[in-house]
Amino acid sequence: MVVSAPSGTGKTSICREFLKLCPDIRFSVSSTTRPPRPGEKNGVDYYFISEAAFREQIKAGAFAEWAENYGYYYGTAKEIMQNILGAGCDLLLDIEPVGATALRKNYPGGVFVFVLPPSLEALKSRLNRRGEIPEVMQVRLGKAMDEIKEIVWYDYIIINQDLQDAVDCLRSIYIAEKCRRERLAEKIRPFLG
Amino acid sequence: MVVSAPSGTGKTSICREFLKLCPDIRFSVSSTTRPPRPGEKNGVDYYFISEAAFREQIKAGAFAEWAENYGYYYGTAKEIMQNILGAGCDLLLDIEPVGATALRKNYPGGVFVFVLPPSLEALKSRLNRRGEIPEVMQVRLGKAMDEIKEIVWYDYIIINQDLQDAVDCLRSIYIAEKCRRERLAEKIRPFLG
């Protein structure tokens, strides 16, 4: 299950709360070149690596997806995904829209969720609250609008009006997807004789 | 949203508990010729009508679906569905598999959920618990097996191992379906400019 959104939409908070409710799903820890924020732990929130190391891994084809966002790199190591999926576990990815688009091609069985702000006004005001100068804000807004154009191929959209409601939606999507008939072929077989 | 299952699988209990959690969805009250069970109320659980009245409504084309089950008739009046859907409300139907198959053709946007017992053994033991003679039990089992063959076209399957879990699955399916991108075209439009 892939959760993606423009910056400032609250997707990481939603994923964090969701993981508390559904401890069976494993979180895919991304690698990034951005410095840790207060409280973030290496190996838990991200693997914090140098730009040189990141470029090395790109060259080695180690990433299932990677993207650049405001001067920093973010990527998901193929090995981490393969280990979790290979063990039969469900996997949650919290990634950039560009990375989600890349993953979609290689994981057609994935469930893709896009988080939207409650309105365009809310998005603008969230970007404003970060205290950026108007030019920077304009760039961020333009980037967010470009990312939002990608929603046309996503499976699900969560409009993040209220954190708890959004978390409930993500949990519902997870549980409902596990009830989809196509995913239950093994369990259904004994009933079909 | 249509919930269907063989007799004795617990679908009506699941629907009843689900409606308590999600009062926004309206329940489609079916018509039936079977006598009310203790506690069942006319107009709430079913419209209890005579066989003559039922046949009259079949002739008049008043039913969106109808089915015969162990000598009694069950059907959903088109008018009831149209009133609820026309008011923009979501609609829950708790109906026989034969009726669900009929509805599917006319309501391709519907969400179809099939409830399965935890196992074939559990189904047999539930039928046994009703204290039927072996011949009757064999007929019921054969009918259930025929109905279960229909799951191949359902959207979702709930395996009713535990009532609360099954209710949570149905609620999750309902909430997740409301997050499906195709169903959010109106809300998404302002973001696409």
C-alpha cells in the first residue's frame, strides 16, 4: 500500500497513526539525504545517508523508486521491499508522488492512495504557515498542483480534513482491500469444491 | 451496497450491527411472504405481505429483484430503492444470492459483498444445529454450495469467523468505497483546475 501526497498535506502523520492501529503491516523505511528533524530516528523514520551514498545506490540500481524533493533525495531500497513482501507481510510506503508513479509500473497489485488537503485554500494556507516568502510559496504551490494532477490514476483519495477521520479511511482501505475477492483466491478455493 | 450469503451465515446480524455504526446508510426493507420471527417488526425488518400481494407486485414489475427461498418469497421494491438513491443516500440491501445476481445487471455501480462461513465444516455444523433431518440438511447444504459458486463475480468476500471482525470488514468496505477515486470526481475537480 502506497500513500502519497504533496508536501504539507499531512500524509506522514496519517501513516504514523495508521501503523499504531494496524501493527501487522510493515513500514518501508526510505533512505534520504535530508538531515533528521527533531525526534526522527535513523532506521525508524528514514535511513539518513549522504548524497554520495545515495548516488552510489542509484547507480547500483538499488532503489525501487527514488525522487528529488526540494534539493534532497528520497528513495526506497528494493531489498527492503523484497524482504518484507517475500516474508508474506503487507507493506506500507510513504513516498513522493514521483516515486509512486515509478512504483506503479512495477507493482500493479499495489494499492495507491493519494492524500489531498481539504481544499486549495487550505493547501495555500498550509504552505503560508510555513512562513515562506511569496516566490518560494508560489513554486511550492505550483509543484503541489502538478503532483495533484497525478491523482487520475490512483485507486483511492483521502481528503485530509480531520486527522482521525483520515486515519480511519486509510485503515478502512487496508481492511477492505484484504476482503477483495481477487485477493482471497486461496481462502475461497475450498468452498468451490 | 449489497450483502448476500447462503442461509445461516450470519449476514443479517452483520448488517444489523453495521447499521448501528453507520447510521448514514439507509437500509432497504424487503418484502416477504414468510411470517415474522419473534421481535421482527413490519416495515423495519421486512414488509410482511401475503403471497397473493407478492405475486401481484411481481406481475406489476414492482420488484428490482425477488427470489424464492424455502417456500417463501423475498423481494426489493423498485420504489424503495429509487426513493433512497434519488435522495442521494447510500443504500444497504440484505438479500438472497439469486436476488443479488439479478440486481448486479441493473446496478453496475453497486458494491457486492458475499459473506462466507469460516469453513465448509462450520457451515455444515450451523445447518446441523438447526436440528434438521439429514435429508433436509443435505438439500440446504447443496443449495448453499450452489449459492457460494456465485462468489466469483462479487467485489468483496467477508469470512464470518467473528461477528465484530465481520462488522468491521463491512464498515471498512463501505468507507473505503467512498474513498475510491472514481466516486470522488466531484470533489477532485476543483484541484485539477
